[in-house]
Amino acid sequence: MLLQAYYEENVVEQAPDLMPMRIVEIELEQALPNISAVDPKTQRRYQRVLAVVRLHTQPLGLVELPLSIEELTPATYAPLLWNALSHQINEHCQQDGLPELSELSLQGLTSATPPRCLAEREAFLVSPDLPLVSVIIPTHDRPETLASCLEGVLAQHYPRFEVLVVDNKPSTDATQRLLTQISGTHPQVRYLREEGPGIGNAANCGIAAAQGEILAFTDDDVVLDPYWLVELVRGFRQAEKVACVTGLVLPLELEQPAQFWFEQYAGFTKGFQRRLFDMKEHHPRMPLHPYMAGRFGTGASMAFTASFLKSIGGFDPVLGGIDKVKAGLDIAAFFEVMMHGYRLVYEPRSLLYHLHRRDYSGLRRQLYNYSVGFTSHLTRCIWERPHLLLSLLPQLIYGFLFAFFNRSIKNRLQQSSYPKELKQLEFKGMLFGPLAYLQSRRVARKTLPKTQFS
């Protein structure tokens, strides 16, 4: 508690990069709004704002704006948006067949006909072969955030989906009572209970019960954009042999130092450009591909074809919190997509907002668990495919530099306020990962049915 108080009360005063930010969305198709220094919902006053800039609902980028006055007018901040994102704006206009722009209109970028991107989405939504999607949400004793998540799921602009909430080893019946109430008016929502510990067991429970052709996964502490699901599904049409699609994850709030440090650590955001990954023509020329699968997306926003997940036996519960390893389940699944000859699509049009941990102690546990999970995942790769050892070993030197060299791509966002202790915890977690994986395998072998553990 003393450590928590120190970081929350003292560090912010000395680090301007930790000053709270108001997060707002700006849709360029509409008239640009005034931006108040006061959030109307919380009445909190801010000195800076993070604008999520969109055009025709598609996210284009993030722009930080100063709030040195009570209210920013469109005439004040429009040039800042244009300077930061003019290339992305014109690129989108070109894709839509719209004329090139030389500045932002304060009244909105309207057109006489529906933009091509929106027309294509609407045409997709009325296609006769629209797949049924199962949205699977593992949860554990968080009915408050789950309720908000479900509100967003049920508001999705997609006509064919079911929702499976998997209550993972609950200590109360609060989640079950919430789902009983919701399913009364929304029969597509189902409640499942899984007594096996960990998100791996919970996710596999959802897979077994799902009826959809596509299985989409998200967390219970997110706020979903209305087009999150349809854009995930459309991602499977972007290329042949796509087995997985991931989406853009932005912070829901940036109020506490821990939330800024998580973004500086790596965050969940993977950029605003669609990317394809495989082991052939879409092979990024970077070391540790496809082992460093975190660059492909995150488990908070991912979808797989049901046939692929079932063909690999679902998620590996050893990496899903059954014992010492609390993370790595998602990156192991992304790795399997690559190794089985399929493609993965990162689709930033599929957007959600994630509630990052607010407390420093929670961030410490999270980053330590991520580090344990990463080297546990590498250990699993070698355990199950020993022939990969010779090709992986030389790349581990790059992996070490990537993780700990101050000027690496991963660390270049870290400011002077970033705690050295967090980097030490990363190192300790990576060292412990291989042992943690072996210990978790032993626990899994004793506790899981033979059909679930090999």
C-alpha cells in the first residue's frame, strides 16, 4: 500500500506524461464538436485530451490535444488533426473514391453518395451466407464490468450471433443472477459454468458449447464499438485461408499512472493499418516470427474459425491460469495459426476499449505474468516441436534486446517516469517462465481429462 500511495500521489507531480487525459472520439464525417476541459459524465477537469479520430466510423489514429483553455473550438484543433493525420485521411478518401482534401472542413466531410466503405459493409450484412458467430466471454466475479460489456455486445450491428458467458469458478452467484435477468429478454445470451480454474478452461468450455462458424472472444472489462463484431467477421474475407482475426484495442481511460505505464510497456494497440501475417508472402522480416505472436493482436479482441480451434484441441489450459502460468494462451493460439499454414488478419476497423488496471500493484502482477507467459509460450514451442530449437536459439538474442534495450521498438515509448522495478519484474518473469510451464504441465496432467491434455 505504501508503494501504491507513492506512485499515485508523488510521481504524477513530477511527470507531465502521467497527467490524466480525457479520451474523446471525433468523427470527421460530422461537424467537428467543441471539446470541453470538463468531462460531462464525471465533471472531472483535464489539461489534455486524447482524440480518437475516425472517418466513416473507421479509426484513423490518435492525436493528443492540449486543453489549456476551458473549451477547444473546431477552428482551434482542426489544423492539429490535419497536421497529424492528413495522409491517413486522404488515403481513406482515395479508397472510397472521394476527392483529395487540402484541409479539414469544420462542418464535416460529407459526400453526395454513401461512402464506398459503408456501402460495402451494408452489402456484407445482407449477404445470404452471413456466418453465425459465437461471442465467448470468460469471467470471474466481475458482474459490474460484465454488465457493461454485455450491453455493448447486444448493441452490435450484426444480425447473427449468440453470446456465451462462461462463469469461471465463481465464488458467488452474482454473475448467474445477472445472466438470468439478461437472458429473459435476450435469449441469444447463455450462461455456462466452468469449475476448472483459469481462462483456458473457461474458453474451452465456451468452444465446446458454441454453435457458431466463427468464435469471437473478448474480456469482461471492455466497451465494444457497435461495429466491433461485423469488422472482425469481415476480416475473414480479406484473404484466403484466414483462421484468425484480431482487432484494435484502445484504453478506455488514462487516469492513473499504472494505465499510462501499461501503454508505455506495450499496451494492446497494434496500429491503425490492416495487416496480414503468415509464413510465406506475408512473413514480416523480423526475428522471432512467429514466436513473438503478441504483435498480431491480443486475447481481448480475437476471433477464430470454429473448425480451426477444434482441429488444434482448443486453447492450451497450461498457459491459461491452471497453475503458475497466467498468460500466453492467446499468443500460443496465434502461433498455431502460423504453424498450421493459415493466415491471421489484424483488422483495426474492429475497435473496442479496454479498462486497464488502475492500481500499481495490479500492473506489477500483470506485467510479471505477461513475461512468465511469453517464455512459457517459447518453452511450449520447443517442447511440442523440438526441431525448432536450432532456429529459435539465435533469435533469442534479438528477443532479449527487444525486451530490455532502451531504444528497441518495444521500449521507445517508455518515459523517464517508467519504473525500473517493472523492467526488473519483466526479467524475473522471463527467467521463471520455462520452469513455470513445466510445473503447470505437471498440474494439468494430474487434473485435466486425457481428452483435454496431451
